[in-house]
Amino acid sequence: MENNGKVEPARYYAVTKMLKLIGPDKYYEDEVISEKQKLQEEKPKCLTPDIIREIEEQILGITHEEFCEHDLNAD
């Protein structure tokens, strides 16, 4: 086109079909990226009491209620 050469109509058609597909794909990619960024921003940088409690319950098998009862029985 830049050299004033002849461009086949099929090539124009192919480009226009691709451009129609790029719009929705770009929108989807932007949404996915924004969701990933939100998740990264929400992650705490240190151990919070909720995370510690979850580690105690799921990994160590200690529930908060059992821990309090054990302390009361020790006195």
C-alpha cells in the first residue's frame, strides 16, 4: 500500500475480521489483569491474626476453642 502497489481485497477483509476480534479480547485481558492487581494489593505483607489462626487450625490442628479450654484447665 505504501508503494502504491495493488492490495488484494481478501487481505483487507482478513485485516478487518481480525480487528473485530481484537476488541473483545483486549477487554477480557484488561479485566483479568485488573483482577490480578486487586488480589495482589489485598494480600497482607505480614502474618495477621487471621492467618495465624488459620495456620493453627488447618496445619497444626489446634482450634481456638480447644486452646482456651486447655489454658483454663491448667490453672
